[in-house]
Amino acid sequence: MSLIRRGSAFDPFSLDLWDPFQGFPFGSGGSSLFPSFGGSNSETDAFAGARIDWKETPEAHVFKADVPGLKKEEVKVEVEDGNVLQISGKRNKEQEEKTDTWHRVERSSGKFLRRFRLPENAKTEQISASMENGVLTVTVPKEEVKKPDVKSIQISG
């Protein structure tokens, strides 16, 4: 069994911009030598890469997003232009009190936004979404594949 890193796989349905310099020391920081490609900023960098799985079953396309600590009111599921599924949300920074002393801040905050171009067989008017234990599940039903009508033609002669 081989393991595939989904983060490095090409996703033909994604509308996300790919930054070939991401992660390099000179990378997309917006310097004059190497301009920023994705328009990212420090507020969204930590939380921008919300991890989402997309599987296709015979009946539907199923998206599962890890959104720990978010309430359903803080997450949006929308369909743009008829066939682009958009999942977005925001995790607010914890309020600082002047008397607090922070020793470590590792939990991410900020906005996330992911878009997926849905295939033609998606029934966008019947999309459903649910959230349980920090996992958002979006189900996009598929249209049944229409079998072509086959009509036999009598051969004369």
C-alpha cells in the first residue's frame, strides 16, 4: 500500500493558487525581488490551509473538512457560479488581557477559504452539510448516469 501526500497532489478541480516558492526562505514574502503570488498575509497564513478530503461514491461527492473548535455559525458553505463549492470560515483570536502572560501560542486563528469546481453531474440544488466533533461534512448528490437509448435498425437487402 502506498501513501500519497495529498498536499502535493495536483487537484484539477481546485481554484486555489499554487505558489511554487511557498516554504522557501525567500518565498512569497512580498519583497521587491520575489513578489507575493497568492496575496497571503500573516493573519490567514496559519489557518489558510484547512485540510479537506474529497471522495466520490456512486451516489455523491463527499467533502470532509477538519474545523476543530469552530461552531457551525462560524463556517459557510456556498455554491458560486452554479458549480463551484466554496467552504470558508474564521477562527477569532483569543482576547488578551493586560494581566495575562502568554508562554506559548500554537493554536491557529484567522480565515480559511477553499474552492472546488464540481463536476457536471453534481446536483448543486440538493447539497447538504452537517458538523460533528469538529468535522464538517458536505454531501453533493450526483445525477444518475443516463443510459443511452439503443434502437436496433433493421438492415435491408
